[in-house]
Amino acid sequence: MTIVGIKPLLIGLLLMSLMGIAGCESVIKWPMKSLPLKSLSVPIKYVRIEGVFQYLSKQEVQMALQSLVKAGFFDVDMQEIHSVIAAMPWVDTVTVKRIWPDTIDIKVHEKKPYARWGEKSLITEEGVIFTPRNLDQFESVARVSGPETQQVKVLEIMKGVKTALADQSMTLAEFSVNDRGAWKMKLVTGLEILLGRNEQLKKLQRFLKTLTVLKQEQIEQIAIVDLRYPNGYAVSWKDGVAEFDWKAIANPIPNNE
């Protein structure tokens, strides 16, 4: 535990040094300024914050607490402190309590992002959608989207699709379900796969099995695969790629011995 001086500059430096370390348990404790409390006989001297801070903005926490802990030890609004901290996008859970005789103790647990949700949000593995101010560091994270009232179901489908693709050494970049229930996905290679509204997993598995007759460089030349057919699928090739002779690929001429 580290105790810093009263001056605001030192307070800010402490927050920046402790809360900016990803994945480290941090305990922040600083003395409060002496305030003219008049009728309040027991002032708050310390505010302590504990938690593993990887994404939570240190500036947001400092600014949120600064005006909330100016009351006396018994008169400070604990529910308001809880509500303000809990409303921060990255906060999963928070507990706030008084520690006699002069300390406010706050324990914070961050949300853990699993994927991007749509254009501006993230989603946890449990299906909780939240919207931080900045998503720049999550550009390479898979994106999922669908009806927000069904985000848990959409996320579970996406997990299954991700696993099926990984078994074929393919990496999912985007997965979406529209309001009509049609699935669409995109791989990190740029390949788009249209799955429609019916028997999507069955169609995907059928498509993945057919890839065994293709070489990796041939797979990489596919732009779009349309699986919305009952007994097959259509392929669109990237610009400049000659259409393949599927019969020849499926039934190669044996080597002469």
C-alpha cells in the first residue's frame, strides 16, 4: 500500500502509476484535504480503491470520486458513490464501505471483453454489452452483431461457429445475425460466408468438408461462399481468378505408375 501527499499533483501521479498497470492488483489510498466541515466532527481522511485495473480509466475514477467524498465520514452518500462507480462502462461489480475511523474503501472488478458488439460496443462472455469511450485497442478482436434482445443467444451461436472454423485452421473476424435470423460471417482472410436462415450449422459443416479437395491457395482465392441452397452452394472468386473445374478437382486423374 502506498500513501501519497495531499497535493493534487501527487494524487494524480499516484493514480496514473497504479491504475495504468494492466493485470496488476492495485491499492490506491490517498489523504483527503482538510476541509472546513463546520458541524461535521468526523472528516474523511482517506479514500482507498482496490482492484485489478487493465482498462478502467484512472482519470474517470479520480474525477468521479473527487466531489463525492467531501462530506463527513457519517454523512457521505455511500449509495451515490456506488452508483457513480458502477455506471462506468468498464466496471463489472463494485462494493463501497466505511472503515472506521476515517476511510472509505472501494473494491472494483472490471468487465472482461470477449468480442466487439456492432460498431461501437463490446460484449462479455456472459453476453453483457457495454460501450467504452475508445475501442482502438480492440480492432483485431472478432466482431459479433445481432438483435440486442438476443445477444446471449447470438453470442453462443458465434462461439460454436468459431470452434467449427478453428478446427479447420480458420479464424472468424465477423459474425452477424439479422432481424430475420439469417447468418453471415467473415474470416480474417476476407472470405465471406452466407448461411441464410435454415440449418446453418449443417450447411457450414458440409461446406467445411468439401474444402478437403482444395489446396490452401485455392481456398484463399474464394471471395464469397453462398450456402443458402438446400443441396449445394455457390462460389464467387476474387477478381482475376479463373473459375475452377470442380469435377477435375473432385475426381483427379491418378498418376501413371
